[in-house]
Amino acid sequence: MAVYIHERIEIEGGGRGKLIDMIRSRWAPHLAREHGVRLVGAWATVGSTGKWPEVCVHWEMDDWAHFSRAQRGQYPMEERDVSLAELWNQALEYRQRGHSMLLKPTSFSPDLAGGSAESIEGDVILHEDVLALPGRLSSYHAALAAEFLPLAEKRGLRLLGAYAHALQPGTGLNLWVLRDWDHWRELMEATPGDAELRAWNQRLGEWLEDLDGFLAVRPPGTALRT
Amino acid sequence: MNPNIYLHEIIRTVPGREEPYMASVLSVHSDGARRRGEQAPGAFGQFRSAGVSGSWPGAINIWENTWSGLARDLKLQFQDAARDTAMEEWWNRNLHLRRGGYDRILIPAPFSPTRADLNARGAHGKAFLHEILWLPFGEPERYLEEFERRLLPAAQQYGLELIGAFHVAMRPRQVLTLMGAAEWAHFGAFLESADTDPALRAWHEYRASCVARAEEVVLIPARHDPLASSETRSDRPLTSRP
């Protein structure tokens, strides 16, 4: 079972595009080559829908043994991985702080290879922070798989991942892929009159304390200068 | 029925730079050259924290738009190969005015006015009560109905008027409401009467029964915002002031 690190990185000034470029072109190839860690995505948070300026980065490892090897190989990076230490310090111009989550996938969550094989891709990511009522996260995930996933897929949403936090009980993360901005607009326009989605939202209180969604994008290399 | 949607921005401004920031961001939103012939989203309202309740300092921008207009703007901002260079230039040259923020997309309740509605009734004020509320799943719709049915008539008795009442897109527990008082004395009387006015007391009892979390901030309007003044509002275009 794969495991994941999900980072939300607070950006300094206009460094968002530059940090994404650096992660794609230098950081991710280094982590893949030296430690086998795979980049699932480096996305710009769409500021109009959440916190800004921010970048989200999602990393995949094979399992906890791989996680342990990869971290042992990196820390302390001044001794074990000086190239990474240099990247880390160079990136201070673009970011100085962030927040990471260690995540376990649900049984129905595709891994990177499976997602690629099934062509789970699109321009827009719907990022949902999940906070369950005490003891209800597993039940929520069961209902998500059995009841919501078919509704979502009928509306063109593809599940990129549904996760439980490895250390914080009740905390989860859902990532959905939307085809493009027109797909998002169609969904938003249709939602108020969509009886099935409305019924699902009404039931969320059976399992959840809160559900907080925002959008992120995987910008093309030439399009983002902020 | 209000057909629009609203982009709501809470801005961590550089302390003391709230008014220059609000004027600056209005200028980039109003820049017709960025729009390629499309209509610019209008400023629904721009405000800054008064510092009497809630977080400060900060600014709040609310822009009136449509789903189509917002999707077009976001595509231009993030994925258009031609790039929104005017926005990029503005973003990188105004870092001394703001440090970051948190945005929401708001869906108006049926009774929530448009900017044109507010203009037509000459809406203005010196103090604005802005609330973001977390309610049980399924309750936001009822909350907004009760807000219209119970609170608005009672608040109007004290000189407070509705500026907006909204659901929050992709955040099914949240609602956001905004009311304005023409004078601080009106706002004070409204607060003073919370326990003694039977209608307000009933409203607060309902609120206490369902609100899980509330973030309030008391705001004053940007000096250039039409909501700031009753004297000259008819002379003030919505989006072209610097």
C-alpha cells in the first residue's frame, strides 16, 4: 500500500510559479533518482477559492518501509543529501514555511501508476479537507466509495485520491480531477438544482464535522508568473 | 432572484496600507485592457477592519461576477498561454501592500441584493457587520431563510440594512452575511437590544441553537466605495475609481 506526504506551502511574494518550476524541474527528479519518491503533483492553489499564495505538493512512496528509507536517506540533509539541502535553501526565496500531512490511502484510492494507466488527468483539482466526527472516518470512506463515487463519476469527476491522516484521527483528504474550467463551471451551475448531490450533502453530517473544498491547478510551465 | 456569484477575498494587508491596497486592487480589476472585450467583474464592496471586533488589520473585497465570467478569469490567470500579464505585473509590484489572503466563492440567497439593487436604494453605511458562520450540514439554507424572515425585519428597526447573504461554494457548512448601519449609533443600539427586544432575542436563541462556529469582523467601507457615503454615491462609478 502506497503512502503519501501532502504539503501545503505558504509562498513568499510572487514565488508561486517559480517554486512549482523548481519542484518539477529539479526537486522531483532528484527525489525520484536518489530516493525513489514520486511526485504526484505540484499545484497552485487557486487563490479565488482558498488560501493564497500557496502551492500544494503531493508525493508518493511505495509503503512505510520505503517512506522510512527515503527519510533516512534525506535527514539530516546537510550530511546525507547535500544536493537536497542546497535546493531547500535556494527555495527559501519562494517559501519559508508550510504544513505537511502523512497520508494512508483508502482501498479505493488509485496510486500514481494506476491513475496514469486510467488517464486520470485534467486541468483542475478539487481539494477537499475532511474532518470526521470522532470514530466516523472509516464509515465516511465506506459511504464515499459506495454512494458518492458513482455520483461523482457520473458528473465527470475522477478520484485522484481519498486518504486518512496517519497520525490525526478523523482527518482526511480527498482529491478529485476535473477536466477543465468549463467542466467546473458546469458543475457549479448545476449543483443548486442537483437533487442527488443535495441529498448527499445533507447526509454528510452523519459522518463529518466539516468538509472544506478549494481548487488547485497544474499550470503549464509558461503560464504562471505570480 | 440574484443571478450573480461573488468572489470574496479576505486580505492580510501590510499594516497601515489598507486604503492604498484597496484602490490598487480595484484598478487591476477595472482594467479593461485585461478583459479582451469581456465585461469586468464589478466591485460589490470593499471594506477594511475597524478593529472593534474580529481580526485586524485587514481588507475585504467582494466582486460581483458570474460562473462563466469567473471560469474565464481563472483560465486566463492560470492556463492561458497568452497570460494575464497585467495581473502578473500588478501582483508582483504590489507586494508591499498585501501579504496573502483567503478567498471564497459566494452564492447569493434569493433575497440577497445585487450591486445595482444596492445602488438603486442608495445603500451606504459607516459600520458593517460581516459574519462567517459554520452550521450543521443541511442547515445553511434554513439559516438564510430565518435570517431573512426573523433578523432582517428586526434589524431594520435599528437602521441596519441587508448588504448580502450567501452560501459558500464547496464549503457546505458555511454561510456569510453582511449588514450595514448608516451610523455607529444604529449599530450600538442593535447590539444593546439583543437581550431586550423580543424579536432579536428570538433570533439569537435560534442562532445559539445551530451555529457551531462564528467569525465576525466589524468593517468600514473603503473611502472610494459607493457604500461609504450617501452624499456623492450617485456620482461614483463602480469600477473605474483609482
